[in-house]
Amino acid sequence: MQFIDTHCHLDFDEFKGDFQNLVYRANRLGIHGFVVPGVTLKQSQTLLDFKQHNPGVYIAFGFHPYFMAEHQDGNFEQLKNLAIEHRKQLVAIGECGIDAGIENIEKQQALFVEHIKLANELSLPLIVHHRQSHHLIMQAFKQVQPKRGGVIHAFSGSQQQAQAYIKLGFKLGVGGTITYERANKTKQALAQVPLDSLVLETDAPSMPLAGYQGQMNLPERLKAVFDCLVAIRSESEFEIAEQIYASSCSLFKI
Ligand SMILES: [Zn+2]
């Protein structure tokens, strides 16, 4: 079985020093691809070099809502130019989106719409961050409809919400959330949607799995997320692995 971690921040400082080991351990479990999202202008610039030195790494450019304070006026224009220049190196636009836990929602909304436009212009999928913001994300999608879909990162929500995203061509990012017992609604949704609408992700070093709270999350834990997904789906382990791998490759054109 082969896997792609479709969302992990392997370039973050947390992983410095132990990087080769980290990749080796993930590889041993069949995890050979890693999609590393952009979070700020400066970091997106550094991703080009990071990709070049690390086989199996695929990159995206974007402004993460967590770093709102760092996104200065004019920065998005710079990101856009960088993305146009390095279009061939990119598999997506993101991590972008709207986080209701972070202030300045209006600026987040405007920035998110700019990301959708850029993704459409470059014919790339989006990596979408959400937190208590499904309605705002949908609003933005109504304003500018994404042409190549993308991933709803760390999907949590109802089956109805899941279906609405799938209808717009999005995949649902399945991560550590489903390893928690309390995530019943999300598990139910992920058990029932079409298998080809799912991709796997860890968000490492964030979003630790159940049993690892307080620890740094690792890409090798993707296998445990997969096992949890197998437990709630009706298809065989191999069918799930094969379909998800194929979906990840076709979405990101890997
Ligand atoms: Zn992330």
C-alpha cells in the first residue's frame, strides 16, 4: 500500500535536525509523498528550496489565517507573482481559508477570495483551512467558484456539509480528528461519503492523534489515521488505500 500525506508542515522548525529519520520512518510505512502548504510570503519563498532538496515533497503557496498579522498589504501581490513564476513547482494554492477563532474576519474573507481567484488563474486546487467557518467558506465559494476544487483540510462537520463541498469538486481531508471517540458526527459523515472524495493528511506537527495529545504530530502517524478510516468504512483496506492514493495523485497531478 502506498500513501501520500496531503497536508504536513515538514519545513517547520520542529522537524529540523531529525528530518531524514522522519522521512525514513514514514517511507517504511509506505508514505512516500508529502504535500507541504505555504503559510506566509517568506515561508512560501523558502519552500522552493525545500522542495528541491527533498524528494517526495510537493509544495503549495498560500497565506494561513493563523499568520494574519504577518500578511502585510501588498504581500499577496508578491505571492501571486511568485506563484505565476514558479507555477510548475506547485501542486496547489494554500493553506488559505477562514478561521473564526482568529480576529479580522473581513480581511480573512477578502484574502481567501484572492486565493480562489489565483488558484483558478493557475488552474490549481485549493488547500482550505476552516474553523467554525463553513458558512463563510461557502459564501466565498459562491462569490468565486473554484474551478479545480481542492481539499477541505481537517474536515470536521456533518454529512450535509461534506456533500456541499463534494458537489463543488472538493475532497475531504481525513486526519487525526477521527482517532478521537468524541468525533462521531465527522466519523459518520466520512463513513458515508463516496470513497473517491477522501484524502489522508496529518497536519504534522499540529493536530496530534488520540493517545498522543501534547506531543508533536508526525507524518508516520498517517498510517494510524488510515487504520481508523478503514474501521469506519465498508470497503476493504486495499480498496481504500488504492482509491485514496489515486485520488491524491489526480487532485494534485502528482
Ligand atoms: Zn496546516
